[in-house]
Amino acid sequence: MNDERRLDVLMNVALGVSAELGRCSLRLGELLKLGSGAVVELDRRAGAPIDLFVNGKLIARGEIVAVDDRYGVRLTEVLTAKRAR
């Protein structure tokens, strides 16, 4: 099988992509007290870049955008293997 054919096979592999706005830690008691309208404070400032993960690996950062009636991420930085965590 030539290299081009091998690459064609890989192009149809599904990968899990997720965007992370921020994180926090809550005790179980705090979690159980949450209700409608509760605010959970994250570890990032408003306007900070969003992290984009592929299969749990950080690959890029970006900003939230609206695409029709959905949210999306506009990439502002694609990370190299050295800079990804």
C-alpha cells in the first residue's frame, strides 16, 4: 500500500474534539447545593482563550464565536508538540 492510500484510510477516522472554557473543583456538599441560576466560578478570566482538545490532547487555543444558532471556536493558536500539554 502506498503512502497516499494509507493517508486516505486515516482521513475517515473519527476523533473526539472538545473545547474547554475553564475548570473548578467543588466539594460534594457544594455540588449538591447547586440549583437553577447558580453560578460556578471557573479558573479563567472572561475573554481568556478556550482550549481545544482532540482525544484529550491539547492541540490549539481559540475564541468563542457564534455560527448561526450554535457556538464555535475560532482558532487563534495551533500548538506545536513541544507547547502542548
